Amino acid sequence: MFRNYSESYEQIREAVERLCDDFPGEYWRLQDQEASYPSEFVQALIDTGYLSVLIPEEYGGSGLDLKAACIILETIHKSGGNGAACHAQMYTMGTLLRHGSVEQKEKWLPGIAEGSLRLQAFGVTEPSSGTDTTRITTTAVRDGDDYIINGQKIWTSRAEHSDLMILLTRTEDRGSVSKPTKGLSVFLVNLNEAEEDSVTITPIETMINHATTSVFFDNFRVPADSLIGTEGEGFKYILDGMNAERILIAAECIGDARFLVKKASDYASEREVFGRPIGQNQGIQFPIAESHIQTEAAALMVEKAGSDFDSGKPCGTEANMAKLLASEASWQAADVCMQTLGGFAFAQEYDVERKFRETRLYRIAPVSTNLILSHVGTHVLGMPKSF
């Protein structure tokens, strides 16, 4: 059971499965084909309270933990859906709940919980900095009771479908601070209050339906009380959001992998060639079994990372390792499933080619496999830094 909660993790899983029954493969194929935002699905998650799972009860949410959020997203993906349309509303809580002021929480969380406001945008990455977050150049300059923001973000998914944005900026020049992680500040900004032409959102067409954009800020004026925490200390605040993001996306990858392993094993058991089920052949059976093993091992790492996050332990390394293992497991499961189904895997009605494309993203984002290996090599194993 959840500590003192009346609902078990398994009950949440079963309830989300029932919700996903209303959004079968046909629904997701249509969204993919039309590059549409799955508004009906997101609204269903709002109506059932699953999208506000991390928001404390006093603000209208469920008040549960990251493990519950992981179960929700994993179940969505295991059912063949995609939680990317709304998962930011969960992982942004890593920054807002831990570092936002009481006034900010009272102002924004009730609306987010009830669905009248959407916090789906996480503005961190920039074209010139990529994953080197300390080199961002978007600036926020204090001007009386406001800050004026100028710069550009890229790969800011769902900005078109979000009222609010968690935004990382530079408030001090990088050359004037004691170390690169200083001088960065985080804001919770209301995109609906932007003056004309001060925020320009441009969709980016990609190989998957991810609603990603580039966002330009041109003298975007925001109230000073939009600042989260202390000016110049935003890097450590954003890390809590990033760690939550990596753990939650790892849970999605586990869901994808389980969906694909089941799809492959079911097909291999039913499909007959040369007078026997193809799953009887070790060349088909063993890769599927190996993929299952990889998935279940990765799932344990995701569970550990989530538990560490919930208990307040430092979990950057665990979040990174969970994301790497889960993304590799889901990609391997997708490849095995494609190979098992053969030509049928390319047919859209089987939902394999869609998942094949979706799983490939997470070897790159929200942090690349190579950067995770570098982190472990230097920060855990103590080897010389490679960059």
C-alpha cells in the first residue's frame, strides 16, 4: 500500500489500464498520421486526477509520489499509448514543488490540478549549448518589478499546448561567476500574458509526433515573483526537474519495451512458417527472451532511482543509469519486435513501426547515452573528464 494512502500501486495500474482501453491503437495511429495533439487523452488523465498525481492534496492533487507517476506512465506505454503529450506536467513538479514558494504554489497548483492551466513546457535546451546546460545564453535582466527575457530555446516540446513554462535563464554573465553552474535562474512564466511578438513558438517537424518547438523570447517581460528560489541558484533547482524527467521517461521506456516484447512473443507463438510456430525456433525465441530479461533488469534500476528521488536522496547518477538502461532495453525490444514480425512490422495497423520510431528518441533525449556514460565514467568511476 502507499504509506497511508488508501489506493495501492496495483490499483492505480489497473485503473490506468482501463482508461487506456478507451484509447486503442487506432486512436494513436490517427494522432500520429495527422501530427495531432491527443487532447482527448490528456483531458481523460486530467479528469481522473492522474495528471496531478504529484501535486499535494491541499492544492487539489493526489499527493502521491514519483513511483505512482512512474506506474501511470509505464502503464500508458505498455498499453500502446504515449505519455509524452503530458509527462512534463509530472516532471516539472521536481522543480516547482521542491523549490517554488508557497505563494507560487498557491497561485498556480490548483489551476494545474483541475486542468484549467497546463504546465507542459520545460525550457532548458538551446541551439548553441545542447546538453551543456551551463552554456545557455538566454538572459533574464531585472528591470524594476520585472525581468526582461531574451533568447531562444529549442526542442521545447508542447509549448503550443502549454499555458505555463519552467524556464532556465542566465542572470549573470558566465565569465563573472565562480563556477559555470552559478548565475543561472529558473522562472515559472505565464505564456498567456506575453505581449505581442515577445514570445514566438515555431513547430519543428520530426519523425515522431512529439509536438516539439523552438521558442524565441524578444523582450519578454515577466513579474519578478516568477523567479523560483534564489536568483543565480537555478541550476540545482532545474536538476531536480531533470532527474524526475529522466526517471519518468525511463518508466515510459519500460512500458514500451513490455508492449513490444509481448507483441513479439504473441506473434511468434501464433505465426506458423514451414509447418511450425516461428517462436519454436531459437533464432526467434532467444532474442525475445533476452529482450525481456534486459527490460526487467532495467525496471529494477528505474524503481531504485524513483525510490531514491522520493526519499530525497541524491539520485542524479541513478536517474541517469535508469534512463540509459531503460532506453536501451526499449530500443532493443523494438528492433527484436520488428525482426520477429518481418514485413508485418512495417504495417501501421500493428503499431510496431510507430513504437520503433518513438523508442529511438530516448537514446538521445532528454540526455544522450554518451553523456550518461561520461557522467558515470568521471563522477562515479573517477576517470579523467573526456570534455
